[in-house]
Amino acid sequence: MPSLRRTLLLGVLLLTPGSLAQAQVAADPSGHWEGTLKVPQMELKVEIDLARDSRGVFAGTFGEPAQGVKGLPLSSVAVEASAVRFVVKGGPEPATFDGALSADGTSIAGTVTQNGFTIPMNLSRTGDARIARVPKSAPIAKELEGTWNGTLDVNGVPMRLVVKMANQPDGTASGTVISQDGSGVEIAIGIVQQASNVTIDVPSVGASYVAVLNAAGTELAGTWTQGPAAFPLTLKVAR
């Protein structure tokens, strides 16, 4: 099932909608969950963290430790009684998990559906949710603030990226990256600037971008590294 493997590996990922099963027992799926997805010729160990946000709405993150993916935001989470659904997207094809929380709240039995394939996957709760805080960075120069656009050439496949960076009222800087041809989900980034040298870290997918800002402050030229792969990437500002 190569499309699933590719999605999980180079995500900057999600899933598809389906009907939620009805259940009789209401339970709370908040916590850190671990499981193994068995696909042809390999097993993928995954981690899911689910928790309620400040509004009381469920949100969560996805991780695949072997590929350096940790804390990738889920595109959606739905909980109805004991039925749990979430969507993960790291590429064009989303993956959807539909499961049922056990009465004792220690396991979720379900299936993952992606690109017409359905595979069983069970998750076990191993503790409290481990959702990382949004990275906070030191202030950045005014010329770095704004929206930056660029395209990665991943083995002949274009992947458009949008990077947003801004200084915050509390004296810090923050930013996000979106893969328009991948998950379409905003992922928090860390930013380090030393004169014209800029480093962007994307810890949730094990990626980094090291670049140099041109004298006009309109272009960043550098290298995007994710796992063992490295790709040249130029970002241009779109203020």
C-alpha cells in the first residue's frame, strides 16, 4: 500500500469523512494512544494524542516515531458517545480512522480507510495526552514578517508551501507552514534569525529549512531537510 506509506513519510497529512457509529456508552477518549498499522511488508507504529481545547472541543495530533513525525495536527476529530473518528493527512490522500472506545476507556478498536483501502487498527491508551505547546521564538526583523510562498520539487512532484511569520504583542515571534498539496493544515514552526541567516524548524514532521534572506528582503533561498531527504527551496514574500 505505497500511497499510505508515502503519505505518512513526507506529510506536511489528513483523512476522509464517513458515518459515525452510534454507541450506548459515553466515554472520554482524551489521552495518549499507541497502535500498529499493518500494511503489506511493513508495520507502522503510530501515536495519537487527543484532548479538549480551551473551548471544550476535541483536537489532537498524529505521530509516527520511525519517520520523525510527532505532533502533526489532526485535520478533524469527532467524538459521539463511544464512537471516535479522526482524519490525518500528510499528502493528497487523507486517511480516516473510525473506532469504538472500550467501556473501560483503555482501548479503541477501529479501521483506517485511505484511497479505497481499509485496514484494522487498535489503539491502546498509555497515559495523558502529550500535545506540545505552540513554539515561541525570539522577535524577527520586520522584513521577515508576512506570507512567503515556494514550491518543493519532490522527485518530480511539486509541493507548494506557504510560510507565515509575525511578531506577537508579547515580544515573541511565531509562524506556521501549510502544504497546499499535502495536508492543508497549518503547522506551527520555530524561527531563528541571525542577521540574514534564517532557520525554520517544523518539529511535528522532523523538518527544517535553512536559508539566507536577500538584501531586498523579498526572497529566502535555502534547503528544506526532512529525514534523510534534502530539497532546494526558494520562498518569495507576498506582502
